[in-house]
Amino acid sequence: MAEKVTKAGSLTFKGKPLVRSGNTIYYGDMAEKYVAMIQILDTAPFKEMQLPSKVSVQIWSTDDELRMKDRIIKKTEKNNLYDAMNIASIWLERQLEQK
């Protein structure tokens, strides 16, 4: 397995790296067999900011040999980012533990 490299000060959640690109958050190490992709689909106003109100969670295989359609292992939608991050961390851990 490839050596994990995380820069000092980089954002992590439960020991795994988080990378954000627009409304998409990638959770996990790309050197491992699976990662989670979290997409913010809709937001709702709360005081002076926008909070995610619809979030998609997908567990993806990092295997380059698979077609994009076949890489999706699990998927769901949640009503807030907290629930989405929790289910992503649980599913990702379970997938990484499987042989």
C-alpha cells in the first residue's frame, strides 16, 4: 500500500483527509481502495449564511480499471452535512475493512 501523505494544517475528519472542490467534498485517501464523495445539492438560508439542506453521499472505488458507473459502491442522500459526514465515515471504514 502506498504511503499516506498529509500536509501539516490540512483538513481531516476522523483521521482521514478532506479535499473540497466547489460543492464537492472528497473524504479519504486516494491511495486506499475506496473514498467517499459528498456533494452539496441544495442549501437553505440560516441567519446570514447558507447551510446544506440536501447532501449526496457516495462511496467510490479508486480502481482505474472499472467504468465510472461501476465505481459507485453505495449512495444515499441526507438532509444536512453532519449526517452526510457521519454516514460517509461509517461506510468508508466498513468498506476499507473488507477484504
